[in-house]
Amino acid sequence: MLIESLVKSTVELQGFRVTTVNYDGDQLEAKLAPDRRYLPCCGQCDRPAAYRDTRRPRRFRHVPLWGIPVDLCYSPRRVNCEHCGGIHVESLPWVSGKRRFTRALMVTLATWARVLTWKQVAVLFRCSWGTVAAAVDEAVSHGLAHRDLSGVTHIGIDEISRKRGHVYVTNVYDLNTQVLLWSGEGRGLQTLEAFFNFLGEERSARLQGVCCDMWQPYIDIIQTRAPQAVLVFDKFHIVQHLTQAVDQVRRDEIRDKGAEHKALMAKTRYIWLKNPWNLTDGQRVRLSELETLNLKINRAYLLKEAFREFWDHGPAAFAKLYLDRWFWWATHSRLKPLRDFAWMLRRHQEGLLNYFRMPIDNGIVEGLNNKAKVISHKAYGFRTAKCFIQNLYHCMADLPLPRTMHTFV
Ligand SMILES: [Zn+2]
């Protein structure tokens, strides 16, 4: 009797009962029967309806017990439904639609898919990859429909590449709760439009801060769709642009000065780009040697290091003074990449200084993006962007899972 109670405690069974549980050496089979105190419910409209006939027995895979596969066996009834008219198979509370897996098993698959690859889950539970995909799909749809977005006030926009830089996915994060809010294919105007359509006017109006890269299409859309929000350009993106500019100076100089300079510059790339406190002792010595040579790259390096202090020069009015000085220096440096960078900052100065009015940045996004990269790496078989995005939601959006009788920790 104990085993019947066990099965019963893991399956949604109102209106049904477990009659017997058999073990044949390979698997447990629990036979279910209707509880005669309840009328069957129509599978279409879920309302009680008159019994008509009984169909052939169906089997449903349930969560394995002690590693032993468990099957539920039940002969569904058909009903004459007067509410929606016609003959329908009754609704079965332990399963959704025509699935061969119980809801509890689907949730179990989805739960494991948060930590293992879909393929591993499929092997572990002896089901197909497609079933795991379906389980994640169900869990995500449920989670998206049941999550609470009322407290979203500060968001960060970022993009990641899938398939080595060929396909882009734009992610929007909630900077307060540090979870993924929305993810969409592409990285253009339309993608961000799609996000705001999803968010809706009311919630867009509640946004207080938006953090993103200095990119005109983004800026235009944010200013149209959430004009009240303070637009802050992301510190990390800015540093990334600056690093790229410094690296461009290094490459230009190598190109202009030829082979001898190339030899001199061998293995110095990270010396110029890394934060000074991350340099090894050897690199530090090398840097001090190179600093005496009056190289363009050295001037770029000094500009980069000087810009670091900008972030400590709040409030905004003081930061602006610092930025003006730095701008003058950069634009008179005769280093084109740095000059371009300086002009880019000047064009986006307001959003840059907004950092001192609302200090938000996409720092947390960095960590989440690494997680996304892990997901895309371990994701065998994510041929479509949809699967990939589903998995991002599944692993990074902290979505509520469907509740089942059986909960897993
Ligand atoms: Zn009906």
C-alpha cells in the first residue's frame, strides 16, 4: 500500500485513484482508475460531462523512482459534452495535451536542463532530445506568463554573439534583480523595438534608468519609447571602445614602421591593454623600457590610463571639466583612433555624464554574459536561435517553474 501512496503523492490525481502498482523487474507500473465520486471532465472545456465510453489503455512515463522507470497506465474515458458540444476524451490532470510524459516528469526534465545539457538530460531520462526541448519550452512559457515585471525600473541592454560572431542576440537585463528580462534575435533597431513592444507602454513609462552602448539607433528608440528614463552609457562598453582604439594605434604603428618595429612590439599587446595592476613583473619591466622610446602606442597608453580617472571625478560638473581636459589632450595627440574615440564621447557627452547622476552600469551583465556563453558552448544542437533564446530564458531569467505535486530541490 505504501508504494501506491507514494505514486499518489507525486501525481495530480483529483478524480482518479491508484489501484495497483506492479514491479516486473524492469519497471514500476501504476494502474489508475477513475474515482467514481467524480464526473469525468471534458478535455476541451474542462467542465464535468456525461460518460460515453472508455478507450484503450494509455501509458504515461512518470518520474523514475530510485532509478526505476515508472509508468502510469490508464484507460481514458470519452464524454458527451453539452458545453462545447460533441464527443471528447476526458481531461487528465497529470498530463498536458497528448503528451506521453506526466507533467511532473516534464518539470523534472526542465529542472535538470538548467544544469545539464539537453543531450545529457535526454540520456539520463532515456527520452529524446526533442522531449527535453519541449519540456524547456513548456517551462519557459509557463515562467514567462507567471513572472512579475511590475518592479522593473532599471534595465541594461547588451548583445552577445552566437556561432562565433555570426548571429547576434540582444539581451535586456533587469539591473535590480540581475536577471534576464528579454532576449531577441538580432541587434538592430527592430530588435529593440520588439523589446519595447513586449514591455508595453505602461511598464516603459515606469523605467527610470537605461544603460547601453553609445549607439544611435538604440538612443533614438529609448528616447522615443521611454523618454523619462535617464540614459546612461555603459562604462564597460566605453572602456571596450577605448581599448580597441589603443589596439588600433598599436597596429597602425606596426604597419607604418615595418618589420623592425613589429619585432619590438612582439608580445606586448596585453601590456598596453591590460590594467597596470594585472601586469606580471616581467611585463612591468618591459613596459618601463618601452616607455622611454617615445612611441605612439605609449602616448595612447597614457591617454587610456588617464581616462580611467574620469570615473572618479564626480559629480557631473567636475567630471565634465576632467572630460574637457582629456578631450583636448586626445584630440591633440595626433592619434586618429583616440581622436575618433574622443569625438564619439563628445557626441554622447550627456549620457556619459549621466553616470554621475545615476550610477548604473552593465557590470552585472558581464557575469550573466559569461553564463550565456557557457550556455551557447554547452548547447549541442541549438541550431535555431529560438532554442538558444529559450535556454537563455530558462537558465538566466529566474522564471518560476510550473508547480507540481512533486517538487524538487
Ligand atoms: Zn467540453
